[in-house]
Amino acid sequence: MPELPEVETMVRGIRPSVEGRRIVWVQACPCARRPMLIEPPLEMIDRRVRGEIIVSVRRRAKRVLLELGSGDTFVIEPRMTGLMLLNEPPSEAHLRVEWRLQSRTRGKPGPDNVTHLWFWDRRGLGTIRLLDPDQLEEALGPGRLGPDALETTDEQWQELCGRTTSAIKVALLDQKRISGIGNLYASEILHRSGISPEARACNLKSDQIRRMAKATIEILNTAIRYEGSTLSDGTYRNALNKSGGYQNAHRVYDREGELCLTCERGRIIRIVQGQRSTFFCRVCQRKPRRG
Ligand SMILES: [Zn+2]
């Protein structure tokens, strides 16, 4: 968790309040938990970004990017439990970093033209980095991250499947091949495509791959419209601390033992692939024949 739809929701949630604003300062919040990874050290970041304008807020795979007028970019990776928030944090104790922002118009900072932007993280496995343009290219360029799952062309899909003998579920999670999909949406995408998660990627037929490409776009876009999935642990929230709604549309994820909603014959089973749980229906998603 957070995957592409949740991170896209964070980006859309904070963008109107953050884009075009000047950074007053950035500081660590008083947090007694194990420190999270911040590079370079926050005092150094603060010196480098004070007075800079956040010119754009965008998403790259499962990361939030704040691009500054200076050319530097904050790369914020929520990983397991990180959130970008404008107000009402779920708990004060897990606030990690605050950006204090001022509106672009001149004048004394007051309640009307000051914005707080927070990074909140219960487990603290998220990361915040400030990168210059070369470091950004190195960290997030095509060598490190495959095409975004919402922008992957049919040709790229055929290529990424054809080049690996791994199980398709495992291939979908490999961010170097295609970026943005995580464990939850991979199970949902394969279910909608009627493809077994155990099928070898390179054995898929072109029409199966086209179906999977279409299911990916449909599922991710619908999940964005619902502002992501808030699972039973309740951790994921949008920028205003509201839960997402797509968890109610899950067909297989975390439904082990339940009757399949699609065929109403099979039971959802859980297997482990690459140390991660996969949920699927053997009736809808037949195991490929050997050979
Ligand atoms: Zn089924």
C-alpha cells in the first residue's frame, strides 16, 4: 500500500493548496518513533529550499514529486503507511515532517495565506529525498523505473511480458518493467483479465495481454475516482484524512474463502508468490496447461 491510485489521490489532493506556493521552512515534527530516511539531512534540506517556490506537484510511479523553482525535486515515497496531508492528521505522534508554505502573493504570513503540508507515517518506512536534476534522472529514469502503468502502450505490454519467464503476478510487481502496480491491484487486474497469476508472462497470448492492459487502465482509473482503497487497518487516507472508497469494489483481494463475486461458483484462494499474497479464483482464472 499506497499504490498508484492512492499516490495519485495524494497528488491531486495537495496540488491546489501547494502548487505555486513558497516554502517558508521545512522541519522535522517532534516524533519519538524510529527516525525515517531523509536525504540529505533535514537541516541541510531546509537551508536549500527556504524561499523556493513549488512549481509543480506530480506523481512518478508510487512517489509524490514536489518540483521546486531551483530545479531541485522532493521525492516522497510513502511505501507502507506514509501519507501526504493538508490537515487533521490521524495521529500527532506519527507526524514526521512539515512544510510551511506561504502563498505567492506578498504580504505578512497570516492564517489566510499559510499552508501546512505534512508527511505522516505510522511505521516510518517511507522516505523523503531532495534531488538535483542529475540525481533525479539517476533515481527515477527509465533504467530504474518502467513506464507508468497508466501510460504503458500495447507494444510495451507485449514486450514486458515476452521478456520474462516469471509468473505474471510477479512480473506486474517488478517496477523496472512497469511502474505503479502493487500487490493489491495486481490481484484485481489479473482477476478482471481472467488470467491465472501463476501463468508465465512469456506464455500469455497477445489477446490476453491486451485484455490485461485494458483491465489495468480500467481498474486504476476507477480506483483513482474512488480516491483509492482503505484496507481494514484503516491506514490509507486522502489529503484531508478521509478514507478511500475502492475497497468496496475489490473482487478478490483479501477475500480468501469467500464465494467469487464474478462466477459465483469458485472460492477465492490465497497463494504466496515472491513472499506476497496473491488472491484469485481458479474458475475465472484457469491455470495454464503445461507445455
Ligand atoms: Zn470466479
